[in-house]
Amino acid sequence: MTVAERALAALDETALVTLTQELVRLRSINPPGDEAAVAAYIAERLQRAGLFAEVVPHPEAGRASVVGGLRGRGNRPALLLSGHLDTVPAGESWQRPPLAAEVDDGKLWGLGSSDMKAGVAAMLVALEAIQRSGATLQGDLLFAGTAGEEVDSMGAKQLVAQQKLGRVGFVIIGEPTANQVYTAEKGVLWLELRTHGRTAHGSMPHLGVNAILHMLTLLQALRALEVPYQRHPLLGDFTLNVATIHGGVKTNVVPDACAATVDLRTVIGQDHQQILDQVRQLIDRLCAEDATFQAEVRVLTERVPLDIPVDDPHVQAFIRVRDAVTGQPTVPRAATYATDGSVYVPAYRIPMVICGPGLPEKAHQPDEYVEIAKIVEAARIYTLAALELLA
Ligand SMILES: [Zn+2]
């Protein structure tokens, strides 16, 4: 038996399904996050399997990430398998209980099943299988279970800032791609806009300054703003979505404050600072046109867009393994959302791929599920890719 055969033989499919169920049942809805219980569960499991693991607490109560893995003997930089521990909140229209992790018809149902506790489970089981195979790795094989990915990648940022991962050479992100290979992801720029006015009795609006009407003016001008970009072959177009708006206190009062948030998704070549400057110039123009106009903008969160060269040797090695396991040739794709890759790739100047068992169309959806065959397939991909990349 080769090492790869021994590792595949050590992959326990029943344990993989059970682990995915356990992770779904550990509630980690963000906000507020509550990832600490999942992080502790994973650390304990890795340690029981003879791997090293460390829970990394975050300043907010109940929040933690986890790092663990297998030490290599050689001098290669580490391979990082990364997945987030948090989920989005369950919407209103679930038919199934979101935290029960029911298994039925080859599927596992639950909040965060596709996005992305199945990916986390497949990574952990792959690590355990490699440990049991007795393989000698030429670099560390690491797992990072991160808090806060669904909001601002707070967990990945802290792992990098506290140097918990050492020297990383390549990262595999297990976000839901149905085991397709994504090599690019869009950037994110979330802006908060605030307009200010002056209250007056609602029967005498001419005595006040209406902050909501100012916000409408600002949002319309923003939507008409020509933000320069070049359409990207994988990432497509730059987009802008007006996401939230809050303003006013009572129906008979002229509102003196209004706040809105805007979600911009950027492509390669766009500079977030330049976009911000454009918005500031727009506000200056509106102020010049109307002496009562008062507004400001601030950045809530931002993540850079990524486009990893597909001919990178790590990416090529991963694709060879993935294609052999799935029997399908890879057509590189892109994520329209951001991942923890937007933290790791610039920090370590490394390539990455996004590949995970969840179904992308089920992420953030009611009655989210993952196909069990895809979880098993992902665990096989991670196992063989780790052996190949750390050989
Ligand atoms: Zn996700």
C-alpha cells in the first residue's frame, strides 16, 4: 500500500458525517458569533487524535478561533486548510429545524451545513487520516477554524496578527464550491453614509432640514456615479448595492439624522481609496450645491479582490489531484463573495484555491443542505492534495 492508499483507507466516512452533524448542532450564529464552543470541540478532537491544537480566544466574550495540525519534518512552508466556524442567522422560512442536522436522502440538512461546516469536517477528517497513515510531511499541515468570517474575517485577521500560523506557503479555503476550483474572489468595500439635518414640527417642514431627503439625494447621486473598472474575465462587473437605511423618529417630526450602508463589490484593478475619494468628492459637490446639505462617509469593512494565477505550481498540483478524485476537468471559477483568503493571500503573499463540498447556491438559504457524497469527495481531495503538496 502507498501512503496515499493508506490515508484514503483511513478516511472514515461514517465519522465524517457524524462530525458534520456535531458541528452543525453547535450553534455559532454570527452575529453575535459564539464560535468558542465549536473551537473548543475541534481542539479537543484534534488533540485526541494525536494532533496539536490551540484555541485562540478573541476579545469578545464567547468568541474564539482554533489552530491545529500535524508538524512536518522538512523545510517546506506550511499548507493551510482553512474554514470558518460561524454561520449566518437562519431566516424565517426554514421548513426543517436548522440545528438538528437531519440526514435524509443522501443529504445533511442544517444551518451552516454547506457554508461551511461540511468543509471544516472534511478538512479535519483528512488531517486525521493523514496522521493515521503515518505519512512523513515535508512541511506543517495546518488547520485554521476561524471566527467571524461572515462579517469581517476577524478570526483570520487575529491569527495572522498573532503569528499563529508560522510560515504558510499555500492555502486551501473550504467555502462552498461543490468541489469546483475557484481561483479568484471579489473585493468588498462596505460604506456607511450619514446625513444630518435639523428637526422641526412635521407641520412646518420648511423650518427644518430633512436628513432623509438629503440621504435620498446622496444615494441617487452615488448610484449615478461612474466608478471606473475593467470587467474581469472571472469576476465580472463591479457592483453597488444600497443595503440598509435608518432615519426619523416620529411621523410628525422632520428627521435630523439618517444613516445608510452600501455594499460595493470590487474587481481586480480597482483601488478602494480611490473609490472612497470619489464618494467624498461627491459629498463635497452636493454641499456646494445646497448650503443645508451635510453628510459624511466611513469605511465599515474592506477586503481586497484576489486573482490567483492558475499556472501557479501549487494551484496546478491541487487541480491535478482534484480532477483525479472527481473525474471532472477543472474550469477555474471565481467567488462573487469574499473569503478569509482576502486576509491570508496579501499577508503571506501566497497563492490559494477555494474548494469545498458545500453547494454555493445553498449558502445563506433556508433549508440549507450539503450532499454527503460531496463531503466524502472533499475529504479525499484534501487528503491527497496535502500529501502531494507536502511530499
Ligand atoms: Zn462561508
